Amino acid sequence: MPSTPATRVAQDAAQFRPPRWLRNPHVQTVLASAGLRRWLLREARRRVEGAAQKLPIDCGAGVCLQGFVTRQQALPVARGLCVLIHGWEGSAQSTYLIDAAAHLLAAGCDVVRINLRDHGGTQHLNRGLFHSCRIDEVVGAVRALAAQFAGQPLLVLGFSLGGNFALRVGLRAADVLSGVLAVCPVVSPAAGLFGLEQGPWFYQRYFLHKWRRSLRGKRQAFPDVEWFARADLKLDLRGLTRALVLRHTDFGSLEAYLDGYSIAGDRLAQLRVPATILAAADDPIIPIADFRALRLPEQVELAITAYGGHCGFLAGMLAPSFFEGFVRARLPRLLGEA
């Protein structure tokens, strides 16, 4: 039977107490992807990307996603394969993904970073437009990687929307997975959209800027398609999302689309692989109430820190992140070693 959230909270989550200047959730959220953070992680980026090989992934049904594989050098034999999924309008080159990949390589894991459809400059690979209910192709990508790296335990790790995808992959491809780790996953998309609308103006502006830029790339790749009317592109986040749903999906309404990729309530109750969900109580984008209302099976751990913002968890600009130690402590369980 699914357990109540109160019995699933990891004890070490309370240990994360960043310095006072890093306890503001917006500072945590913004700094996690800021230019200064990218500069400080330049050596990690060199280790991850310098040895990376581009890997086209056949997802079935004519869909191809782009991946980048980096082999670990820490151990004679890799402990397993970690598949990393970025958040909405991020990419395989996002700072938080590079940081995670560097930690996993040092821990002895091979790493594949994948670009979701239309992300990371891949608009030309598939004709249809990205939306968050395209779970089948991500499941197909993970199954293809499981076959290619046969014999290795396979862990899927995702951030934000990528965390939502990772957990849905866990529901659909448990037979090829050893574990799932989701960091600040989108739980209730309707609540997440409302949170972006009600939060500081710069969040919605940031995502709209990146989304419109991506749509311009799609138009350049397929100029024969009228992806959106000019008036659509002037809408706010809710309006443009509704236009996407009505023009490019069969959901019929924004509400039905948002519900289509929700993992709220008891939707994770049938998750059969070991999993950990890491969330921050002060996340300015994903309401913490969504996490506390989850109904989770026994093998799913919920860790809620007091601080961390959205995918931040920075202990300092130069100090190792809380995420590093948190993940290392859970690798044995999520890779099936324990």
C-alpha cells in the first residue's frame, strides 16, 4: 500500500543549511544557472564535454533524440549508466546537468545526457513540436540505451520537468531500470504554471524568452509549417501554452493537457523501482504542498530540504553542493548495489 508522505522524508535533508546569503530561494534558483556558476564549473565542463561523444538515439516511431555519452575513468569497470534529463528549455549543456554529470563520473558511473525534442538546438531532428506529454519517445530513448549498454544498471536522473519525465519513465520502463532520481520535479503542472504566473516577473520572462527563441529555431528548420500565428507569440505563458495545446495536440483544452503529465496525488503509487525525490520547501516554482500530498510506495524516498530554491541546493559558490553528497549516498541503492 502507498505510504503517507510523513513516513518517507529522508533524515539527511535537514542537514542542508547554506550560509545566510544563500537562504533566499530566488538567489538559489538564479545562481544555479548563472554565468558565474558556469564559469566556476568550467573544469567540470571540460571533464564532461571534453570526452563526450555525440550519440543519436532511435526512440522508435521515427523519432530521434540526441544524446552525449561520457565514459567514467575512476574505476576499472563502470558501476552503471546514468541517463540525465534536463528541465524545460534547458539542454544537455545546462550547468546543473554538467555539475551532476561530473559528480557521477567521479563516482564511477558512465553518463548519457539527452536533449529532449527541440531542446539544445535539435529542432531539425523531428518534425512535430515538443510538448510535455511526449513521454513515449523518452521511454523509447531509455529502452534503446538499456539495450546499447546491456548489463549495466541504469539510473535515470532528471531535473524539474526532466524529473517529471524521469518518474514517468520509471512507471513505464521499470523492467530496464535500477532506479530513478528526480530533483524538484514538476508534480502538478497546473499548480506549477500558476506558480510561475504568481512569482517574480523574471521567471515567466525567462521561460518565454527561451521558448520563443526555440520556436524561431523550429520555424527555420521547417519553414513550410505555420507553427503559431504572430499574435500567439505575443501571449503570456498561459496563453502561448494554450495555443500550443489547441494547435499541436489532441487534448482539446489546456486543463486536459496539464493533467496529461501530472504525477500528483497517487499517480506514483504504482512505481516499482527504487526512487528518490529531492525537493526544497522554499521552491519558488513547484509548490511544496504538491510533494507533501504525494502517495508513494515504500521504495520511493521523499527528501525535503528547508532551503535550495528550484534545483539550487548550493552550499556556497565554491563549496561542494549538497546535491553531490546526497547523490553519492544514494547511488548504491539506486544502482542496485545495496
